[in-house]
Amino acid sequence: MKWGDITELHPSRFVLVEAIQASSNNRVRQLEDLAVVQDYDDPREAWSGYKHFHKLHPTRELYVFHTSRSDVEVVEPELRIEHFALNDFPIQLGSIQESYGFDGILGIDFMVKAKCRADFETMEITFAN
């Protein structure tokens, strides 16, 4: 379904959609064919729905939008750690309810690809050449 069709069917709503067909060009994600998973009145309910469906189906490309938007073009961020671009890794953003003293979590897939070594005695991280 095209975005214009969704906005007509669900006016002034928050919608949880799945990208059925999408492409990327210059870090811009074009969502060409979408399926509505659920619609909501409240943005908090929409994000709760997103978290629920993402937990059940982590590989599905899900988004929450308000139907007042004229388009659903998504800018893909360029995330970097040191000199490593994270474009080849799945990124999942979320919040940490408590303060644990760190800003983020690195997965083992990044550490292996980047030849990252963690020394837990000295608490130092090094990258092999």
C-alpha cells in the first residue's frame, strides 16, 4: 500500500507500519510499499505496539508515523565508533530506564569485525591493525 492510501484510510492517526518494499540511496530509505499493522490514538500506545511487534518479529522493518506527514522518507543515520562505520550492522535503539554508567552497548558482531579487544583487568579497549 502507498503512503497516500494509508493517510486516507487512517486520518489523524499514529500508524505502525511494516515496509514490504523499500530501497536505500545516499542513506535515505524510500518506503515504497507498506502494510498497516495497527493504528493508534496515542503515540505512547503506538510505541508500545512497536516494541511488542519488534520483540515478536525482530527482522521485520517496522516504523511508527503520524498520518499528518506528507511522506515517509527515513534518513538512515551514519553511526561511527572510532574509524568504523556501523552501516553493516543492525542497530536497535532503545532507552535504559536506570543509569548504569554507560552510554551504549556494543554487540559481539561489531567487536569481532573490528578486531576489538577488551582487557577487563585494565578496562581498556584496543583495536588490532
